[in-house]
Amino acid sequence: MSHVTHPEKLYDRLRATVRPEEGAIPLFVYSDPEVYRLELERLFGRVWLFVAHESELEEEGAFVVRQMGEQSVIVARGDDGEIRTFLNACRHRGMKLTSEDCGVASMWRCPYHGFTFANYGNFMGTPFERAAYPPNGLDRERLRLIEARCESYAGLIFATWDKDGPSLPDFLGDLRWYLDIFAGRAQMELVGEAQRWIIPSSWKLPSENFASDAYHTATAHAFLARLGLVRGVDFGRDGYHVDAGGGHGLGMGVHDDRPGSWFPQELEPEYAAKLSPDQLALLHRVKNFHGNVFPNLSFLIPNFIPVDGQLVTGMMLRMWQPVGPDRLMAWSWFLVEKNAPAWWKEKGRRMYVQTFSSGGMFDQDDTENWEAQTEVANSALTRPDEVMLDYTMGLDATPLSDFPGPGDVYDGKFSEAAARSYYRTWLDLLLEEGR
Amino acid sequence: MSSIWILPAEAISPQARIAAEDFLVAEAALLDDRRFDEWLQLFTDDLEYIVPTRTIRRRGNGSDVDWSSRHYDDNKASMSLRVRRLTETDVAWAEDPPSFTRRLISNYRYAAGPGETELTVKTNLLLFRSRGISGQHDLIAGERTDVLRLVEGRLKIAKRHVVLDQATLGTKNLGVFL
Ligand code: FES
Ligand SMILES: [Fe+2]
């Protein structure tokens, strides 16, 4: 089944033009409305999507309202202690069960006619039920909330509508080794609610950027070097580029002639207990860390500007929520070690906010690019020719053979291997190849 | 400090109110004119510049202002860096070419303090922002709480908190100061 008007024509065009292995991607895929319909159905409708962090749902009955693609979902810890993800839709007429961002509830009572559902999904009843539905009221089982599969890894909770797809660990694959370093090196917490803002950009552009694009930093974020905060281009070049497979990608900035990231001594025992010696060694070498969990969850350790004279490590989680072919809603959180001293949490938050957030000095410049790219991509919708874009950086490079972590790891961050892998995974899902 | 922001007339002298209002109007003009170096001079060295996020909550489910999650979390040093980025480099792409902005500051409410030489002023902010040739604009609305301090005979801003009126900002970045 497809909601696209002429699916065969679109499939043929995608097959002919999306050629990641040759470093060729057509401009139209950034913002084409029919491509977007397919993405909602075959990508956001099927793959594992980030929905919440475990630290947000510690209390029984705690819930947050999030999006999977364009669908509103409730992620809740039920009274039985289990975390589940439900479509935020009443089984009577489809009204949203809650319009809050978060709360604590043992049940949700629909504001329209009063159908009531427990925080573990069961239909509990409705007003005057026996009078309205004589003689015995409604069938409890049939009216259970629509539930997604829900699993977590390293504190990150993901959900999928695909009942038969891969498990979350299989979906994350080789990325897990790196996610351990980022999110699993200690018990973490998301601090506060997400910052949200609307960017008139295709949701793919920032996702791909975080997965693969360290190269842009020398130009788009040149202010760092101009103000003497980094030594020229090397902050975007030295380190590793990782194609972790499955469309997941990341980059790690490493300058072995300078000290790596700096962490509070108090947390070192926790890191050492949770990471392998290779992971721990890498953690201490990295200056910055950026990546994307396919399709739209980006993560980052920015370590770029001094906060009170110190280069602390602020961490960011960022979801690029599609709200149309050429618009997205950014959801951005500060992630920090739960057992960290207060000063570390405070300085880390300032590092994150001042560099990457709605007002962050880096983020601002990125949004300018993504908006203009999306506008240009809309021109491809009516052009007679196919505008092809260049994705060839590092096409002939050979991955390292002695790197301790998995995936295809390249020496130096100047590569687009992870972007090519992103579009390969994306294309296979859209065309349902391999299903 | 009064929580209702309506004070007996004698609490704040008319002269103080006029001075504060003139100061904030002039400050807005410096921003709209993009005279950022001069604007930065209006802050004390212990500046606290914070913009919290807003969330959607039912009544009775806590505050809809989340001070633990912030759009701006800055002090004098970081605001200086932001200004240097704009004035000393030609690569501050988010604001080059610059947005056209117009800040409307209104609904002044005053309270004495918190310090001896300080005055707290709440105002409404409506910031019009237009970029590029699209003919579109963003409106950013919020409530400022400023602590103005008399330093060597001149007013300076020691604290600015801005509570914005959107749970999801409708502008693509906060590359403009509030
Ligand atoms: S739509 Fe929910 S009770 Fe009718
Ligand atoms: Fe960037």
C-alpha cells in the first residue's frame, strides 16, 4: 500500500538517481512532497524512533508526549513499572487523550466523551457506560490503546510501529559501541523540558549533517577560528569519521597533541565500570563528538568555548521532527551525568546552550544553510533536468583496520561516507528493498 | 518586592520611572540599529541573562516556565563573545546579512530593589524580525524582567530574564537578542 499518487514513477526516479555508492544524490529528495509521504509511511512508520529518556519517567505514572513522525504519542511508565508508548488517540473518535507536554497520571480521561484509559493502556470505562452501551458496556480488550513496541538502550527509549522488525540492539548495530561512550558511560539525566523551535528545513538536512558533516565547520562555524578559540581548520579535520552501518554515523574530534575532553574526577570510577578499556581510552581522547542515530536523533558533545575559563563538556540530544516536507521542529535537550557535581551540571548546561540550542552560536549558522538548501530543493520539483549533488568526499578512502571500535572508521573527519550510508539505508527503506 | 507590580506612587519616583523607561527605549534602539558594542556597555560585569523555556501543562500541573531548560544562559563573558562574533568577524552567517528588527517595549511595571541602588522593571517585549526577501516576518513576544542598577551615576542592566510566549519558538533561531 502506498499513499503516493504514482508510486512506480517515483520508485523509478529514486532508483535511477539516488546512487550513494557513486557519491550522487539528487536535489529533489530533500523536500519532495511525495518522497515525504513515503518517508512518513515507510521510515517513520517502521524504524525505531527516539521518544524519551529513562530519567524523564522515573516515577510510576509519569508520562511525556512526543512525536513519532507526525503522530503524537504518549510515553508512560505504567502503574506496573513498565514503560510503554501509545498513540495519543482515543479509541472512540480519535481525540487526543492529553495535550500536555508531561505529567503524572494513573489514567487518561478523554476530554471529548470521557472514555478512560489506564496508564498501561487498558480501556477502563466511560460515563453512563451501561446506559450508553447496554446491557454490559464496552469490550475492554478491543478498546486498548494502540501501542508501539518500546525498548531502551543506554537510557534512551525508542519505539517503533513495526511489530516484526529488528530488535532495538540489532537496529542500532555497531553504533552501540559509540552510544555507550556518549550516553552509556554513566547514569544520565535529561535536564528539564526540551527547547523547541521551528526551522523551515527538510528534516534530513540536519540529520545528515550531524551524522557525517564535520567539513562544514571550517566555513559555517569559522567564527571560532576568527576569534582565536580554535587553531584553524583542524578542529573539524583531526579525528575519526565513522560509518556505523544502518544509516547511523558519527565523527569524533581528536587532537593527540592536546589534551582531550575533561571530565570531573568524581565520575571516572563510573565511566570505568560502564565502559571497556578501549571505549574509556577513546572517551579521554575526544575533543568533540557528533553523530546521528538513523533517522533523526542527533547527539553531540560540544567542547568549543570556555565557560568561566574552562572547556567543560556539555552534551546535547536533538530530535529533528518532521512537520512537512520542508519544515521541522527541533527538540533539544541537555544531557548530563546524573551523579555529577552541581558545578559540572551548571557549566555543562551553559556550554550546551551557548553553542548548540535555539540561540547557540553554532546552531544559528546551521539553520541559515538548511533553510536555504530546502528552498533551493523546492526548485528541483519543477525543473526539467535532474540536479545532482556531490557526495564523493572520501569515496576511495579505506577504513582503518586497527581501530578498536566497530563500523567503517576513517582517519580524519573529512569524509561523506556516513552520509552515503545514510542515503543507502533511506533508499532501501523507501523502496522496501530487502523486506 | 511586590509580587503584583502595582506600587504606591511614592514608592518609585517619577524621575526614576522616566529614567528607566528612557534607558530601556534607548537600549532597544541600539539593538535595532545593531550597535552591539555600545549595547554591551549597558550591562554590569555580573550580568545574568537567562531565557527559560515554556511547556504546555494543565492548570495544577506545575509551572509552565521551565528555568532548568534555557534558550539563553549567559553572563557578561558569553554575551561579549556573542557580540564579538557579530562585530569582529564576517562569518556570523545567521545575522549577515542582518535581520531587520523592531523592538516594542511597553507595559512598564516597577518595583524597588532588590539592591539598594537597583530598580526592577517588568516590561512586555514584542520583537519583529524580518529576514531575506520573502516578505515574511517572525514575531517574538515575551515578558522581560530587568534589574537596573545605578553604577557611577548611570543605569546598567544587572539582570535580564525573558519569559517567551511560545512553547515552540516560531523563529528559526534566537540569533537576535531579546
Ligand atoms: S473521542 Fe474520546 S471519548 Fe469520544
Ligand atoms: Fe554545524
